[in-house]
Amino acid sequence: MKLYKKVVPYLILGSAAMFSNNSANAQKIEEPDLPKPKLEMQVPNELIAKNTSVVNTVQPYTIVQSRLMARAETTCGMYIENMLAAQKRLQPKIGTRGYRTAVRKELPGAPVGLHCMYGQYTQLMRALNENGDTLAVIPDGGKSACVAFKDQMRRKYTKPEYAGAIKEGRAFESDSAYNAELGKYLARRGIGDSTDIAKRDAAIAEFAKHNFSLAHVNPGSIMIVPRFRGSKNKFHAIMFLGEGRIESGEFMPDATGKYMFTAHNRERIGDIVKNWDMSNVFSADIEQILQVEYAKELKRLESMSREQMIEYISTGTEIAMDKLLELPRPELIRLVHAKYFGDDVQKALSAPATPAQIAMQHQLQISRS
């Protein structure tokens, strides 16, 4: 499985119901070891076993991370669905008298004709709102212009936890194309198998600063590309859809397909490599950013006072406050998790904590001591 490559049925996002309304082969030059994005953490298959002794062996942290990743993927899927639905509505209007009106209706306040970035921002905010989130993934100052977007996203996502979320430079269609170019880069610098490992790694890291493979980009990422081939100061915002094909005018995910895009302003779907200059690309991985932001949000909820937790848990439920007042903090944290991930809080309250949840509570207590 290639890292960060997901196939989601964007037209039918059944998994969205799981959540509540809360909250990237060199030609035999010894293929270099490439810097890789963070490994996806998935719930082990053993979790499907009914034997609770197996559950005891599963690290609670992995379970939480898996659910955070699923939440980010679902929100990103909603964002992609919004973009594709808007493209379908607006594309027939292009070149007609009704186009400007249609854009204003779809994107209130949009600078029609220059609304590529504004449209991306609006559709992402709609997805976040649909999911009950209040996160500001794109800074307000980056919503209406491509250059401003790049500047704002660089500033906001510089910390280590966002490593790999922002990619810039030449985008390669495959890992093999990336590796082949990396091999040439190393050869030009006289770096081979006998070169000091530290020097070799430093050169590989330097190459990675200005080059990346589309195989390591998540669907739903926002890309800023040259508006015309070779353009240095005019750009266009597009959405990376991942691998797929066009069928009856609609995007269909397909692991054997081409890397596709959609966009606002000249709304269409197509082969990203065929249609755009890939020599100077800025990519913001929205799904990866959401994973980090959701984790931070959950940590904030875990750090609330007892009173704040009780109010958060009880809001929108029929659970009596006095019943929650009787619970120790670890139990409140368990219910906060249930509420955050869209579980039935009433059912979680009456059900005993699982061994994995008990271990997680213990882990939280240790981390705070």
C-alpha cells in the first residue's frame, strides 16, 4: 500500500455518519532511501477478535490515532464532495450569461473570474461546518489569493508536527520518476554508495525540500500551480483528487487511473500532470493538517476542568448533570472521547470501560502527573 494514498467513494460518503456534529525505481543506481511521510497508524486486525485478552495487547494511543485519522479523512471527503458537486453545477454555465450569477450563488462574495482560491476556502469551510468543526485550517488572510495562501500556510504550518504537510517544488508523477531524478542529483554531486551516510542523507533531504512525488499527496490537498506553463508570477488554485478517471463527466476514484484535479474558475476535472506545469507546485495537505488539528483539539478537551467536561458531555443529551458529577475524571475523559467521536454517549455512560479504555485513562493520568 502506498503511503497517503486513499481511495474514498467521494460521491457516497457513508462513513460521514460515524462522526458527530461536534467539533507521496531509480535505474539501478542503487535506489536511494527516500524520506517518507509519517506512517499511517491503523487499528490492528486483531481488534476484530472477540477475545478481550487480545484487546489488552492493543495500545490505546493507536486506537485514538486511528479514529482521529478517520475523522480527518471523512472531513476531507466531504470537502472533495463539495468541490465536485460545485464543479458539476457550474461547468455547464461557463461561457454563458448566467455564469457570474451562478458563481455568486455558489460562492457568495466571490471575486468572479478570480475565485479559484476563494472557492477552495469556501468549500472547505462548508465541510468543516457540516461536521460541526470550528477549526480555521486556512487563515482568513489566505482565502482570496494564491500568493497570500502560500505565504499564510507556510507561516502557520512550520512546526515539526506538520512535517510533510506543506510540499513545494517540482512534483513527480511517481516514486520511480522521483527516484530517477534523485539518482541524477546525487551523481552530479559525486555522491555514491561509498559516500559517508550523513553526507548522503543530507543531500537526499536537500533534494526533498524542492521535489516531491504525487504518490505521497493525500486527496483533497490544495495545490497552487503556474496559471500558464512557465509562469513565475501568475498562479491557479486546484484540488488534488488522487488517482481516478472521468466517467460520464464525473470523477471516479480508480487506483489504476491518472492523478486528477478539479478547481473553481473554469470549473473542470482532468489529468493534473497533463493539464498543469508541475515544475513549481505548492501543495497543502489538508487531511494531514486536519489529523494534527483534531489531535490538538481532543487534547484541549481532555485538559478541561470537570465543570467544562460535564457541560461538554451533557450538551445535546438527556444525561442528568448530577449523574456526571459523581464520576471520576478518567470516566469523564472516556465520555469526552465518546462525544468527540460521535458515539452514543448515553450508551457509553451505562457501559463499563473496556480494558483498552482503562489503559488509555491510566496513560493519560501518567502523562499529566
